[in-house]
Amino acid sequence: MPRIHFLDVTNRDGVQTARVNLSKFGKTMVNFYLGKLGVTQSEAGFPFLFHEVPYLRSNLALAKAGAFGDLRLSGWTRAVPGDVEASLPLGLEHLNLSISTSDQMIVNKFRGRLDRTAVIEQMVAATRTAKSAGVATVGVNAEDGSRTDAGYLTEFAVAAREAGADRVRYCDTIGGDTPWRIRERFAGLAGAVGIPVETHCHNDLGMAVANSVAGALGDLDAGQDAWVNTCVNGIGERAGNADLLSCVLAFRHGFGLDGRIDLGGELDLSWARRFALWAAYAFGQPLPLGQPGVGANAFAHESGIHADGALKDRHNYELYDDETLGPFPHDWAARQGRVVLTGEYGGKAGFRHVVDGLGIELAAGDEDLVFKLVQLTNAATGRPLTDDELRLLAAWPDELAMLYPGQLS
């Protein structure tokens, strides 16, 4: 049975969202939570950008040490051989290479610099550069794929496969696709090319999740695995990307899908609430009351008919169980009244008080390093650290110290 895999792009597309920001430690926490959930891959960042290099080195070390479970880390570059070459020194085993394919963008973005033939030639050269350097998996992104005509898109995808690409990413870049159309296009493209077509759906019409599910079903129709791009809480450029949890819930509980799909491993949704609420806090974007699964009203009932039915049997008005999404966090730093915290300007007494209160055991000789990491990380995030953040700092101090080169000597 073909499988559905989740490739989360919070650390690439999500962090590009206008008017929001996430520290490099925040990006590390995204990878931590994705690993806990059992997501297949994280598009971790931009390996050719100077300010991403320490973060990616640190996260590759964390991944090697087992901090992220089986999560794979990948990088994103333009489909330009020079960008690929600049990305290679970090040793990322997975890359996604992106180039625009629609006539709209070829004409009005490249403006004569590239035509259809040159787009394919440049993509092929970049793919071969990555593969010849030993990159294990390469995904090739057709930016604006939803506005690319089917014939040229197939030609592009076949060329990508022949150059060594493992997947082609179909990008609904401006969010204009519809579920019935995208399923048909995915089935046709995946069937013609013989490799998975990856969904990348934006939410400009409010259909990113529906389109992601439909596109994945098109892959399955063609007998191929499906790869679904998501972001935590649906964050992303403009109106956002496909929400990770909503997509998982749709595949698990959507009518007519049971028995047709394999989610590609065990997804542990008991971390879903912690991840969603941490992300809302870290990005400074509160969750809507009705956010699927994790919003404050996701399991709230007030109207007489609904309340009566839910009290008799919760399944009368609930599609899935509240308990499967894990506990709501009650973090140390969120306590009301008298509380001692640890952070950028804190001292050793407060640090030990919080660490002891959370039951965190520090390895011998690690106390000074973890203390400094707490100070640096609080300064970087500009907000009190959560319990999960403090536990991660205490568990992997040597690897996390790589986030701050030259500052801990």
C-alpha cells in the first residue's frame, strides 16, 4: 500500500511569513516537536545563508545524537548549481531545489533571462550537482506548478527524474487550486513520471488542507507514495500553508479514507497540543478559538442540543477524542503569583531553583554550560523559556552550544 509522508516546511516557508520571526533556537524546537510527533522530514532551512550555518550544524549534531528521533533534516535552495555547491559543506543528506515553471513567472519574473528550455536545463544541472556530490534524496520544486500547463509540467518532471530527483514538488504557490482539479493533476503527473509528486499548498482560498489531502490521494491513485508539505498551525506566507495537525486528522478521520491509506509510521499526536501552543507563543500568533484539535473551543459545547448530546455520549458531537492530542501545557514560566524564573539576567540560585523544581537532572560538569545556554537562549528568544525548551537545553548542551559560536568560550 502506498504511504503518506509529512514533510513539514515550518522552518523554511513558515519562517518567511511577513511580520513574524523565530529565533534559531525556536527553529530547533520546531525540529524537536516534529521528531516527537513522528513526522518524516523537516525542511530545516537555507544551507547557503551565513546566519543559518551555525543553526544547521547544531541541528545536524542533535539529529545524529538522537534528539529528534527519526526525523530527517533537509535544506532548500534555488535550482542553481552555485547554490547547491554552496550548500554542500554542511553535509545535509536531503535537499529540495526550487525553480519557477509557469509561463506567468517565466515571462514576468525571469523577464527573458530564462525560457522553458533554460528552466529545465538549469534544474537538471542543479539536480546532477547535488546527486553527484552524494546527496541522498533530492526533491525538485515546480514553483507555481498549479499554473503550469500539464504538458510542460510533465516534461519538467520527467527531466528531473532522469537527472536523479526522487520527488517533484507541485507548488500551488498562489493558492488557487481546487480539490477535484489537483487530485486529477497529481494522478496524471505521478502516473506519467513514476515518482511521487509532493503537495505544497497555500491557503489563499482557505483550501490548503483540502487540496493537500486531494493531491495526496491523486498520488495514491497512481500507485505512488504521497509527500505532504505542512506548517505548524497553518503558518506561512500571506494566508498561510496547510496546517500540519489538520492534515493528519483529515487522513486519520476523514470519511471514506479508512483502510485506503498508510500514514508512513506511527504519528504520536499526544505532542500536538504542546507543539501548537508552543508555536503560538514562539511566533507571537495566538491560536484561533476554533483551530482544529487544539483551539480553546475545539471540544467546547454550549448550545442546548449539543451540550445534551455531548453529555450523553461525547461521540455524538466529536469526530475524534480530545485525549489523543495530549495535555495542555502548564509551564513554570506561566505560573501566576509569586514565582522565581531563570533567564538572560538570572543568577545561579534562580537557575537551580527552576531546574530542581522541574526535576531536571544535569549531567556532571554541565551546570555552567546549561546556565549560560539559558541566558543566551532567553536573550535570543526575548521571552521566558518553556519547560520543554529548558529540558532540551539540559539534555543536549554540547550540541546546542553550536548555535552560539564564539560566545561560550
